[in-house]
Amino acid sequence: METIRLTTNESDIRRAGEIIRSGGLVAFPTETVYGLGADALNAGAVSSVYRAKGRPSDNPMIVHIAYVAALGDLIKGGLDSLGGDARRLIGELWPGPLTLIFPKADAVPDVTTGGLDTVAVRMPSNATARALIREAERPVAAPSANLSGRPSPTTAMDVLEDMDGRIDAVIMGGMCDVGIESTVLDMTGEVPVILRPGMLSKEYLSDILGKDVLYDASLLEIPGETADPAMGTADTLFRPKSPGMKYKHYSPKADVIVIRGSSERFRSRAKELGLEAMKDGRRAAVIDYGDDPDKAAHRFFADLRELDRQGYDLILIRSMEQKGKGFGVMNRILKSAGYDVE
């Protein structure tokens, strides 16, 4: 299969919309990461996304829309079923990097939701993404446009590294602004629960709603450690209701180790591990974003991919505080390392 390179001009966006309508796959930029889009209501097209990514079929997809009205066709009971919390979040944070989970309408195929009776929906703020969805005249199911488990793509070239020859087209947009995936918030219970953290933090969402938002307990289950109950969690019968929950994600080809502590401890320990690697004929790289979660989110996936291109065998990353935006960033960093933390 030849993967067509499309620009962001109107004629190419129309062409991309036609590909989606015909059951094809198009990668496109959003404000978070590049998505791999298919007609969310076409079970065959969505199945093609799983095949292209090598993605487990019980890992649900996020459905992208361009208008709030489109949400009514995707959720059980339509727009009239929305509670006050959902209406407030939609009014203040859509379009933007927030995914909301609701009971699904019968029209949404089970393959799109990973067999769940819920559907995850968001409205991206990226103008190219919304233009594509409008031209497609369909809600667009779009996980990240990478091979499953690899670092998410934040440029079109990242997409082509993994997907060239596997999908119909890529819209060659610029680098994504945010750099990590959206916050996913489960709205099916009395209390909203974060299933995947992002740059819209627990504290920020709680302030908007005037009530506590909880973390899903699985987000605090770090191997070998005990979760801090003070963080605020909701117990769940575990089955992934959101991308990024169940499987090791965001991993480069290189080994990754996360080092906790001060900048001085990080530099000292990174030097020790780097020398050990060099004795074994391995090259080590260092990443330190300081205490800047915005910079870390914007650069992290891009940095992992660039270090892979340069042939590094080991990546040493300094940990940052797991509060506010830092919680979402550290979620990606820890999973990229398989929770190998010093």
C-alpha cells in the first residue's frame, strides 16, 4: 500500500475526508498527538486500525467529533442524558485535550469501544483535525498513529516511521502543541474518575466542577510500591476503559530508567549508569526537564524517537513531582520505562 502525503490545504482535507468515508485510514494532527483516523461507525474500518497498529482489540478507541451536537448520536439517551458536570466540562473545555466517557448508543460498534458498553469522545482544538472530521461527515475513531506500544507521534515524520505503507494517507501538519494524549474522564458514575491523566489535571478539573475528581486506582499501582490513599482514588473492577491503561506504552527501542531525587543526585547517578553502559559497549543519553511539565509534555515523545534514531541503547530520565500537570507527564515517563525507577 502506498501511503499518500497530504497537505493541510482545503482540497487535500476534502480528499482525506473521502478516504475516511470510503473506509480508509488517515493519520492527522491534533493538539495532543497525531491520530490514526477511521469512520467510528464502520466496524470494518475500525478493525483496520487495530491491524495497522498491532493494537489489542480490547483496548478502546477515542471517537473524535467536530460539533457538540454529534455527541448526541454516540451516547445512550442523546444530549438530554448529559448531567450538569458533563455540560459544564463540555462548555468550558471543548474543544480541547479532554476525553469524556459515557454509556454508548447502539449505533457505536463494539469494536470501536473494545467491547465495552461505554464510548470515549472528545472534540480536538486543532483546526486541521476538526476540518477533517467535518469533511468526513462521520465521527472519527482515532488512537495515536503509531505501532502499539511505541512512543506516540507528535510529527508527521514520526507517523511515517511506523505507518508508511500500512495506511492510506498522512496529513503533513506541524508538531503537536501539547505533546501527550488527552485527559480521559469517566462520567458514568456519580463522581468523575480520571482513567488517563493528561495536561488537564485532577486539581484543575476539580476546580471547574467545584467537587473532587478521583483517579482510577490503577493509575497509582506502581509495581513494588503501595498507592498513596491521600491522592484520591476510585476502586474499579479492572478492565481498560481507556487507552493507555492496561498495556506497557510509549516505549522506545532503548532501555529507559527513571531516576528520582534532586538534580545533583540525578547527575551523579546518571554519570555512574552511563559509565557502566559504556563499559558494556552501550550508548547512554540523559533527559532532564527540570520541573517544567509543559516542556516535558511537548518534548518527551519527540525526544524518545530522536534518541532511537541516533542509536542510543539507554535513556536516563530525571523524575519530576507527580502533582498537577506533572502527574500526567510522569504517567508517560514511568510507562515508557516499564516502571524501572531508581
